[in-house]
Amino acid sequence: MSVSTDTAGVSPPATEEHRRKAKKATAVAAFGTFIEYYDFSVYGYVAATLAIVFFPSDNPTVGLLNTFLVFGSAFAVRPLGALFFGRLGDRAGRRVSLIASIGLMSLAAALTGLLPGYASIGVAAPILLIILRMLQGFSTGGEIGGAASYIREWAPKERRSLYISFIPGVAVFGKACAAGMAALAATLIPESAMESWGWRIPFLLAVPLGLLCLYLRLKIEDTPEFRDTQSADRSARPDRKPFKELMADYPGPLGKVMAISTVQNVGTYVGTVFVASYLSSVLDFSEGEAATIVLLAVLAAAVFIPLCGQFGSRVGGKRVLIVSYIAYVALTIPSFWLMGRGSVGLAIAGLLLGMIPYALCQAGTYAAMPEFFPVQVRHTGVAFGHSVGAVIGGGAGPYASTWLIDSTGSTLVPAYILVFFGLFGLAVVLGLMRPSASRDHLYA
């Protein structure tokens, strides 16, 4: 079975009114993704402080491992969130799903910022932290599928890759803002105050940001493609079950989305989130220096990703993915070698080098995922496939990196992990996928 850009329905009419609505839809959906990933990533950027507050231990590595174990717990429930929000989005509408996901994420992040530490309530503190972190993961499980489906169905066909690239672009910018807040707090607030209350500030910013996004998402409308398909589908199959249909009719495309999503998530959570703790805990940069290095690199990536999306609109998603995986293999070890030289300037240069394959992979993956599925299962397919990839690639990545560095003593472990998955990505694209007849180079 071949899946092309036209599988799910007729391309949107290229009228001026439609272009205006498409731009508005893209902006609102992308802004919500920015907030989702700001809220979700803050945890990783203040992980070293959270280890002290919630997992006090004489061995700093043990505390950090426990903190990343909680970080990984959010990924364990992402597929459940994908199923819940995917069903909601494929039955009630992308708009309803996007409103619900941003509300839950903002609430969980705000409650995390108000949570007492281990010194105040003992073991209840890490338990509550785990619960709130899992709620964040549940929410994130639905956001990408909804945002990607929503933008794909509004965007003009010839600009889909560019428009969808704003999702990973603003997600990276959300992480950059999280890193920036962490850097600002670590720089301006004394260490003792940071452990007492300073770490809460980045989380509590979820309240005004979430309320603003909720207001904007309440004012958007669903896509014409979804409305047309849903109207006909409800008449023919009023009790349709999107996940059951996905598993029965699209197991091949789903497996391929899981594979490319795994590579993309390894690059994200090892290469941009874990690296903040890696710089401070392994390479002995201060927390402020580490957060600043990551901030500069991910800001550069946020600008680079839409350029990669435009590149994808011209040459096709498969070629973008191939280039990204080759770049991971070629550039990652030099990137981490530069970071390990002990110089802030060289560390910035090294991480900037690492952002090249990262940005290419983000743009290629997000543009490709919605094209594997027709409109009636698109939200569920993208959300579930991406979430399973996130569990494998994102949930285990930071924990495995920390454990392997401690076990082997090698500071290049994260680089080896990224190179391995770059090779895996190449095998997936070159060996397991074939281009369809469409110009967009999508896969069967």
C-alpha cells in the first residue's frame, strides 16, 4: 500500500481567504506546541537541582539517575495520551484535542512548581512529582499528532513541509526558553535559594502562557478537510474506532512512523535536553554556563529548522531524512569532542555543529509523519506512532546516557548513541521504505 500526499483527501483550495486561515491556524497550533515543549522540557534543564530537592543522596549520580527516571516516566504514558487525544481528535476534531492537551499540560506544570520538596513531605514529594510528570507526558502524547494533523490539513500542498516545520521549530524554541529561564535563574539566584524556591519559577510561567494559548485555541476553527471527511464518515460509520482501524489497515505505515520517530526523539532528548546536565555533571561546566551553551545552540536550531522545512518542500522528505542521518554519523563525535575541551566557546561551537543533523531530522520527520495516514486516522496514527518512538528514543536516552557514562567512564557515550541511531535511521529509510509515485518522496 502506498501513501501519498493526496491519500487523505483533496488539497485545500489556494484562495486568499484559505491562505489567511492557514497562516492563523499554523501560528496558533505552533504557539501551543511551543508552550507544551517549554513546560515539558523545563524539568530536564533543572534536573540537577531537582535531584537535590526530591532525591537527596550522598551520591550525586544516584540522585540524577532518579531524576531522569522520573523524566522517563512521562514517556511511558505518552502512548496512552496519544490514544486518548488521537481518538478525541479523529472523532470530535483537531481543535477540541488541541484545547484539551494544552490545558492539561499547563495545569500539571503549574502544580509541579508548587510542589513541596522531600525535606517538607518526605517520600510523598517524589511520588507526586512522578504523577505530575506522567500527566505532562500524557498531554504531550496528544499535542504533536493534533498540531501536525491540524497544520497539514490547513497548509497549501506546495508549502506543507515548510508550515509543518514550524512545529519542531517552535518546540525547539520552547526548549530554548526553558534553557534560558534555567540559565537566568542559575545565574541570578544563589545556589541555596535555587534549591529552595528558584527552581519553581520556570514551572510557574506555565500559568500565564497556558491561559493565553487556551484563549487563542478557543477562537480557531477545525480544518475543512476534517469537517468534510468527518461528516461523510459519521453517516457511514457512526461508531468508528480510529485506533482499531489504524491497527487493522495501517500497521506498516505505523511501524515506519515509530522508527523515524525513535531516531528523531533520540536526537531531541539526548542532543538537546540531556546535554544540559551532561555539560554540568560530566564536563564540569557550571549550571549557568551549561544552560547558556544549550540556549544558544537550540536558538540557532529553531531558526535552522524552518529553512530545512523549505528545503524539504523542494527536494522531498526522504532526501531530508537521509541527509540528516548521514550528518548524525559524520558530525556527532566531532561535536562532543569539542564540547569536552573545557572551553565555553568550543562547547558552544560543538553543540552548534550538533544542531545541523538535529534540525534536518526534525524538519524531515514532522513533515513525513502525517503523510502516512488518511484523515480519519491521521491524528491517532501520528500521535501514537510518535509517542512510541518517544518512549524508546526519548524516555530511555537520558537515563541510558547517564548510566553508561558512569559505567564506562567515557564522556563520548552520548555521541556513540546518536551515531548508532543515525545508522539505524539510514537503514530504515534506505532499506525499509520506498518512495511513492508522488513528487513528495513519501513512503509505502
